[in-house]
Amino acid sequence: MLAVPDATTLLDLPANPRPAGAVCEMIRAADGVGLRTAHWPALTPRPKGTVCLFHGRSEFIEKYYEVIRDLRARGFAVATLDWRGQGGSDRLIEDGRLGHIADFSHFARDLDAFIRQIALPECPSPFFALAHSMGASILFAHLAERSPWFERMVAIAPMIDLVGLPPAPRLIARSLCGVGLSRRLVPGWSPKPVVLRPFEGNPVTSDRTRYAHAAAVAEAAPKLAIGGPTIGWVRAAFRAMDTLGDPGFGQDWRMPTLAVLAGEDRVVSTLAAESFVRKLRATRAVTVPGALHEVMQERDGLRDRFWAAFDAFVPGRG
């Protein structure tokens, strides 16, 4: 494991100001991996509870400052973390520029540590989950097997399957990992931070300004950002998605859940997410037409549709 320098701080940039009142802490998962966390109090004396915010692949806390401000303006406290291997949390391989995980079940250790060391002792209840892409798939897999900590969950563009991917990469990733290449960069990808790719043609947002916010963080603190995934990450992701896609998965799911899908998603499959939602009890989906993958980072009109759906669903009390 490799620690990220200055991981206990949160960047504060003129173009992307840090919300006031942040408490940034490093905690340790059960296997010793260091995790960067942050939490903010509600802006009201009687908070509605705490929204626990879970990121997608390659993301970091600073990318969600605007979302955190939006949630606090709604009367919530907010708590979040960087998953192992990205942001300010420990890297898992020597080349810290790459996104790597051996098995998605390891992320459950991060979730457990975060809830037990940050959310439960330091934040007001009740708790609500707001999870994007990979973060949503992690929560679906982990919470299906135990009593949930959360009253409700909002899953944005959940990573149930990838767009237009044939079966061959699954077999190739398995074979390459079998000969010891799990920590190698996926061919065709770059170790350069994903968020530093040009805005034109990007598959995640149509909002140039919000796209630039994440790029500014990576330019100011390159150690927080990661580039392409390793072959091992790809194999682990396929395994996780295959589990979620199994027809028998989620038979005991009971937590009220709203899936917010991106109508123009070019990263994860909206069709697979729709099929996944149909088999879960207490779960429904809404689609934001015209939105790319990162709905919370989209232009104002599309974000407004997301927040309208969120406000109608959370906290879910009269």
C-alpha cells in the first residue's frame, strides 16, 4: 500500500471552493488500508439526517463540492470518502496512477469502516445513501447481504453493465490475470488522469465548467487523480457486474431505492440498469433524458431534473 501525500487535507481552489465546516480524517479499514474521509454538518439546527455520498471510479471528494453544498442547503449533513486506490486514500499497487482492485468485495471493507468510524459516531441520523456508478454497484452488492444502515438509497447511473461490450474482454482479462498481468494497464488506456482528457467528445457531462472543476483539482494535486484501470480492475469489475446481473440477485432486497439513469449514457448500460431495477423490491427508476453518465455534474437543466427526483424521494417522510 502506498499513502497519498497530504491526504488529510481538502483542496480549496478559487474555481472550486471547499464548502465551509469540513472535517477531513484518515481512517483504516479492517485490512489496514488508509481511507480519506470528510464530513460536513447540516446548515440547520435540526438536520434531516446525513447523506452518505459514494463516488464512481477515478473520482475524489473535491469533485463533489457543489453536490455537497446542494445537499446541505436541503438540510442534510454530508459524509463521504475516497474509495481505496483513488483520491486521497491509499494506493494498492506501486504505480499509483492506475486504478486497481483485486476484488470488488474489498470495497465493502471501506464501506464498513466509513460507517462505523465516521457516519455512526460523528453524523446525525437517519442515514441516506447517494451513490454514483461504481459506488452504486458496491452498495447494491454489499447491502443485499445484510441489514442496511440506510433509510433510503439513490443510485445514479449504477454500473450493472458497460455499454456495447462484447464477451471477449471478459475472457481476455481472466487469461491475462492468470499469467500474472493483473497490475498492468489495460491496453489502449493511459496512466494520465482521466479528468484531464479534453472536454470535447467526453462521455460524462455536457457541462464544460463543471468538467473543468475536476480537471483543476487534478492539475493542482495530481496525486489525487488516477488514469486508466488495470487488467485486474477490469476482471474484478466483470465479476461484480456478473453477480449483479444474475437473475437471482437481490431476492431479499427491501431498502427503498431510486435509480436515476442517464438517457444518453455512453459508459454504463441504461438498459441493463432498467432490467436490474425491475427485479428489486421497493426500487424504481427514473431517466433524465439527454444526460450523460455523470448526472450530478451535468448542465443546470438536467441537474434540476435529478434534484426534483431526489427531493421527491428523500427523506421520504411527511
